[in-house]
Amino acid sequence: MTVHAPAIPAGGAWPDPGRWMHDLAADLYPLPRSLTGDGVRATLERLALEIDLEMHELPSGMPVFDWTVPDEWNVREAWIAGPGGERIVDWADHNLHLVGYSQPVRRTMPLAELRPHLHTLPDQPGLIPYRTSYYDRDWGFCLPHAQLEGLPEGDYEVCIDATIGPGSMTWGECFLPGQEEREVLISAHVCHPSLANDNLSGIVVAAALARALAERPRRHGFRFVFAPATIGAIAWLAVNQKRTARIAHGLVLAGVGDAGAFTYERSRRRTALIDRAVEHVLCHADEDATVGDFEPYGYDERQYGSPGINLPVGCFMRTKYGTYPEYHTSADDLSLIRPEQLQGTLDALLAIVDVLERDRAPLNLSPMGEPQLGRRGLYGGCGGTSHTRVDQMALLWVLNGSDGETSLLEIAERAGMPFATVARAADRLAEARLLA
């Protein structure tokens, strides 16, 4: 099923992308997402109001490589009532109160029997933890440790009105065709309920990037995949094995809305163009950015980078998963992500896309000595920019490096200049017929 998004306002832009992303995150925050179920569908249906999104479903029990599409899980209500009959924990108040994929329960039990099913964070006693039991049939609730410590002895009524059974797993795709068959993959997971940074931020930034690129001419095709973590990426790869040969570059987006500096984990290939492009952009955009090597742990870059697939897909974050105190707790709420931080992430991604789209290996058409730039109106400026030495040096670096084999990114790396400055110089030289 494809849902067509409304048009972007005239000019291919919208007034405040950062606010737009935060508002979209606020709409998605209360939806009860998991690996499967109506919460995922509702999330994708909301995204489909903003971007052209095609939804796909695979039936429960379908083999996907070494895995199996899980049964579908949906919840109607889930709560615990105390000895006095009052509800002390209610899933309706916060999605994190219920352990993901909890099986149905309707029983009364003493506190001693209930305690093993209650999950807390003793080191963060005021927060609700995020816990799941995807592949082990169990049930449980999460609550602040301070609340658990104050529970009186007595009998507690437990209600989990949920269904687990044959159904389907859903993911969404948005594809923007380009002039070439080569594609850029952007992936975000959609299974985390009421966690704003991990990973509503990745979802809304991916949607904003799709929205921005939809109005631009594109050299590459851009494929945006919104799928449940691990099993969703594995399933997508299993049913798209022929398509993966087209993927030239890729990024997994997660945790991109907090105030931390950017963090990038390279693809399994380590020196792919996407790795060099991200590192180059971050070098000039964020002096506190961290770039590290691939790890077979984390988000879905490890699925795209599994040895039998080995796609050049890295992971783009701000503060790394598991290293900020709000991670996988109720403190990862909408106050943790801010419009200006989301906007900064989008700007960085657009700069990375610019490298992928504009990188090429130009050829100097006047290589016998330095061509005379003054009579061509190029000396002392570059395309209307300020008359700075940087612009002049960019022209000279591009002319000297354009041997038909050296790429613009390589020239920018060697010159120590932002790619955009070098690419702008190359455009001016091409207009003057000094570059092929």
C-alpha cells in the first residue's frame, strides 16, 4: 500500500524543519510500538501523511535467513491493582510500564509472587526502565524503584489483556528515484515505544531528509526503510537480496536528537565512501565529533554489514547508545530532543548527501601549467562568494588535483577544506570550460 504525502510548500522547503520534526515526534511518542502490531502500523500511517510511504507486511512464521517472523502482539490494557483496589501501575499511563511482548495474564497473587515480574532501576529510582521479552514467553511490568520499595504486603490483581498469535510484521519504505541505479539506504528502527531519542529522533530526521530530497534533482536513488530493529532489517534483506547490489552507500540513524556531539561508527568496510564522507563533514562541522570503527553490536548496521551482505552502511548518532543516563528509560522523553538539535542533525546529513551526490573525478582541460584565471573572471573570487584566499586556493587545488582519477573528496581531504568549498570551485571551473 502506498500513501501519497501532501506537497511541501512552494520552494521545496518548509518554515521550520526543526519544529516540524519535534512536532512529528510528539505525535508518534504515545503510540505503542513493538516488533509487530497496531502501534507500528499507526506509526507508519502517521509518517505516510508526510512522505510517500509504501507499507509491506510478512506473515508470522515466515523464515528470513536464520530467523522467523514473530507472532503479532497487541495490547488492549495492562495494569496492576494494589491490596486496596487502586491501580498502582497502568500501561495506559506510560508504554514502558509493560514489558514488551508480555503474554496475557489475569490473576491475583501476593507481593512475593509478583516481585520477580517487576523491573526497576535501583540506581535511577525515579525512572521507569524499558524491557522486552520478545522471544521468551513471559510477562512483566516496569516501574520506578522508589515505588516498588513502598509497596505494602498483600494481594495484587494483575491484568494483561493482550494477544500473541499469527499475524504479520510491518515495515515502511520511501523510495526517491535518481538518475543512476545506485542507491543510498537510510534506515531507522520503529519498534521502541515512548523513547524520544532512541529512536523517534531517527525516524523524524529520516522523514525530514526524505522530504527535503524529494524536491531536489538526485543523482542517486534514496531508499528510506522504517523497520523493527534486528528482525525488520533481517527480513528486509531477506526479501530484497537482488536489490542490495544497487546500494552504494548507507546510514542507520539512531539517537540523533540529544544535545551531544555527533558520533559515527564506520561501516564494516571501514574506508567506504560513506565513511570518508561522514568523517570529512564532521571534521569541519563538529570539533567534538567522534568517529569509531564498526562493531558487531548496536543498531542495524550490523545486519546490513553481516559478512554475507557487507553493505557500506555506517551508524550516525549523537551521544552513543548506552552512554547517556536517559537511555532506555522514561527520561528519554520529548524534553531530551530539541528542534535545534534535530535541525543540526538534518543539516549534517544534507552535507553528507551533498558529498555523495557531487563527488566525481574531474579532468583539468588546461593542464600545461596553471591556466590564467583572471581573464576568465575567476581570480580573486568564486561564484559570488567573498573574495577570500580560501576561495582562490580552492580553485588552485581543484585544478591541480583534477587528473581524471582523483575525486573531489580526495582533493578536499588533501586541501583541508570543506567539500562544499571545493565542489563550488569545481562548478565554477567547469562553467569556464577548464574542467571536464
